[in-house]
Amino acid sequence: MDAALLTDLYRQMSLCRRFEEAAARAYSQGKIKGFLHLYIGQEAVAVGALSAAAPTDYVVATYREHAHYLARTGDARGAMAELFGKATGCVGGRGGSMHLFDAAHRFLGGWGIVGGHVPVAAGVAFASRYRSEDDVTLCFFGDGTANMGAFHEGLALAAQWKLPVVFICENNMYAMGTPLYRTLAVEDVAVRARGYPIEAEIANGDDVLEFREVARHAIDRARRQHLPFFLEAKTYRFRGHSMADPAKYRTKEEVQQWMERDPILILGRRMERLGIASADDLKAIDDEAKAVIHDAVAFAEESPQPDPATVAEHVYAG
Amino acid sequence: MPAEPRIISFREALREAMAEEMARDDSIFLMGEEVGHYNGAYKVSEGLLERFGERRVVDTPIAETGFAGVGIGAAMVGLRPIIEFMTWNFSLTAYDQLVNSAAKLRYMSNGQFRLPITFRGPGGAAHALAAQHSQAVESLYAHVPGLKVVVPSTPADAKGLLKASIRDDDPVCFMESETMYAMKGEVPSEEYVIPLGVADVKRAGDDCTVVTWGKMVHRALEAAAQLADQGVSVEVLDLRTIRPLDTAAILASVRRTHRLLVVQEGWPFAGVAAEVIARVSHEAFDDLDAPPERLTNVDVPMPYAFNLEAIVLPSTERIVAAVRALCDGAVRAARAAAGGR
């Protein structure tokens, strides 16, 4: 086992977790408004997949994308300032929690309409194929996307045109407050993919190493064979759909059961078992993550709001 | 020696614009239903597959949301797609992509991305296509900040404006017409581009300004010719680009003629005509001799029956009558103000 890799994955997941806990606090203090969709419990998926990707592979994500953004850019300050609606945010306070972008790191959003970004991701992969470049596009979405027309059309075109895109369905079992079995006629979303046909695999989304491995295989295949791939991560969000959702549609027992499979706990235990890190070492990594987030919150607090004179900028390029 | 006047059709002009731009820039590709092997549902793209190959002329399944989204994704990372809608009616199934993805990307990303993409195809009523295939949707798209909307009326304008749209770094909705594809007109032999956002006086006049665009320009010109015989001098101002709107050209014309009629194919409620009139009322209120007027479709879904369709659309006769009412009304008002009979 690569100790440095495991340590880095642990550090990244801790950073995502602490980022969102701090964001939730700031939200309850009224410093962050609008919609805030937390990813807590699902960190292994974003961190595992992006760790498997090349830094030049494109990432297209949803409105639940803090962790994906952090895993790709490491930019806690820019993300937190964005949530605070500040000029120093990664998109200058124009996007907020749901619309994070970083062109330099090929982080292409931050999209707020369920399924709308799926064909967009196929288009990014289309451009790679058009230019004979070997970049792969990673497209993340939730299980609730599987009934959207845009999802179907995006997958159909990716299969028809053999586009190098890895679709990553984060199946946390609930489309907002509705359990999947009430809205999806199949148990696994991956079943849908096979009809296009797109090769699909179902993986444990709580184990960052396992998910990293299947993602590595999918990305590698997409790159070498110029074919789409569909990954379904079985995972769980510990919080509600957004801060406005108390998640009363789930039993305490169910949540508790999944929290025992907390991806950060799982990796930490493994590192201890393998002798890569002691409990103190893990705490030190977590403390460092807390410090980074503490700094990001202070940075966001102190940053200025956007200049009102700029409100009409960037509607058009020219 | 001046070049021979060259007469070509609207569809040939559009095809030339695409072919010239595609030859100039490898990042441009054409994508849509039937654009390749079928040579275009309306033959606009005829021969382009043969010339540019399947990499750059891409047939799609019937999946507007899918291929509009693919175009947007490709444009995000530096390609310059031309996305053909077989008709703009079908764009409504991709409305989310144009309104939520294309129009907002640049703003949401704080200017990190540009989106050089042209969506094009025919819009408006053709002949007896009924409610779902006869819609003029420019008002729906012009409503949205982040989109540009172009509606040409002549082959020459179509070519120059399409080349400008393809070169533009913002998403452009370029709306043609089935009924105009065969229309012929003089088109320069040499290379030219017509900048977006510049209106064009198609006929100069003094008594009344008729602001219009697209195929209504031709009905306005017919009306203007008839009105000239009746002693009324009409200026026909072709907007060419709906957004950005050439407000300066509209105001300049109205300040000279003091009367305004806006002729718009499509529904009146919250339409482009209402926007033009709002701007003129605000900016040139004191220059007006009569309340500004608009002539639009009757506010109903398009009926199929031939006679009913003709009633719904703005006709030359209705334009003549509307201009006469504006001018006569103004004369009556002036007489009343002077205390006369």
C-alpha cells in the first residue's frame, strides 16, 4: 500500500468534511444563503474518482459539488468565499454553492438543473475526440438524474459517438426526499446504462480505495478505447438534501447504519491496521484540515462583497 | 471594374457563409438532424458533408436537448459549433440547454468561459403547418440575457450576419424561414461580414417608421410601396439583430418620422414589439405625434385552415391599414390641438 497516497486521500476527505461542516455553521448564522447541498458521507466518490483522473481530465459536476471542486483545485478559500458571496470567491460571488467553476483546473461546474449537464459533459468529450486529444471527461450526478430526458440523450449520444466520458452516478438512495425505489423501476441505475450500450460497473462508494480503483479502470478504458463508461457508486448522504431539509423521511437507525460506514472512518481504520498512521497521526491530519478551513472561513469573512458596479459584467463576451 | 451582380438564394447564401467559415477555421463544425447524408431537411447544408467530411458535418439522432448540450460542452472547451435545429419549434425541447446552460455559463463562471456557438434553423410560420410548427420564437430567446438573437431578411444579410454569428464569442440564436429559403437576392462576390446589433434602413421615408425583421420586412416593403401610391412615405427599418437591439437606429428614425409601427410575427404579449415600443416611449416620447402601435399575430395558437392562418399573421393589408390609422390619427390629433374641425 502506498502510504503517501492513503495519507493524501485521508487529508482530502477530511478537508471536504471540515469544509462542509464549517459551511453548515455559517449557513445557520446567515452568512451563507440560498441552497446549500451537503455532500457529507459521500466524500469517497469525488476524492477517489478525481484521484484516479489525470489533472488534465475535465470535470463536470452538479450543485452538490464542493468536494469535487476541492478535490480538483484544493482551493478552500475560493470555494468558501464563493459560498459567502464574496468578490474573492472562485466565480466572484456570481455562482454561490451550486455554480463553482475553475477553467484553469478544467473544473467545468457547478450545474444546477438536474441532468442538464450530462449532454454538456458529452460535448466536452466530443471536443476531445474532435481534436484527437486523449483527455477524459468525468461527469458526476445523483440517482435522481436517471429519469431525466437530458440524462438519456447525453448517454445515447456518448454511446453513439463513442465519446471518452465517464459517467459517475452517485446513488445515495434518495432523490431529494423520495427514496429511489418509489421513482426508479430498476434497483440499480447502472442497468439503464447497459441499454445504450455503455459498459457499467457498480462499486462501493464508501471505500475510497475501492472506488478509486474502479474509477481508474473506467478512466483508463475511456482514454484508451475512446468509449464512455458508467460507474454507479452506492453511497449515502448523512445530511438532508439541502440545509432546508431535515430529512425526516429516513429513520435514525438507517442513518446510523450508514454513518458506521463513514468513508473517513473506513480509510482511517485501514491506515491504522496497515500501520500507516496512528490515531494521533490521523488526528493531526484532521487538525490540519480544520486549520485550512478555519483560514478559508476567515478569508471569506474578511473579503469584500462584489463591487455593485460590476453587476452587468460578463453577460456577454463582446 | 465592379464585380457582376451575383444573384443567389437565401439557402445558398447561408451555405456559403458556413462553408467559408468552416474552410477558414477547423474548430467550426455543423451538427443537427439530417444535415449530412440527407443534405439538410431544407437543403441549406447541401454538399457540406461531401466537402468537409463526417468529422465536421455531424448527423444527430432526434435529440435536441442532447445535441444542443453537446454543442455547448464543445464550445466551452474551445470549439465553435453550428447547431442546426430542423426548425426552431423543436428548439423548445432544448430550451433548458439554451436558457439555463448556454445563456448563463459566462455570467455564472464570472467570465471564465466564453461560448462561441451558433444555433440556427428556420422559425415562424410557413404554410399550413398548424400550431406546433408555426411559432416565431424570437421573443422567447431575446428575453434571456446572455443570448443574442439574429433574424435576417435577405440573402445578403443572411450571409454576412451568419458569418458574424459564427465568429461571435457568445451564443447566437439565428432564425431563418422555410418560406424564404428560395428567395433570391444580390450577394457580394467578395468576402464580407455584417456586424451584429446594426439595423438597416430597407426603405427610406418621412411619415412613419415601420420597425420589423425577418420575413415581415418584405410585407412591410410591399405595404410601403402601396402607401407611397397613396401619398404616405414609410421608412422600413429592418432590425436584423433583435438582441443586441439597435436602439439608436430606431430612435433616430422615429425622431424624424414621429410615428412608429412595429410589425412582429409572433404573439403580442411581452413580445419584441412591446420592448421596442417601451424604449421609444421612454426615450423619444416628446418626438411622437401619435401613440406607437404594433401589429402582431392574433394572440392564438396557429390554426391550420388556410383562411384562418392568413388572418392570424400580419398581412400587407393590415400593415397598410395600421400605418394609415397612425398617420390619419395624428392628423386628426394635430387638428384637434389647433382647435380646428
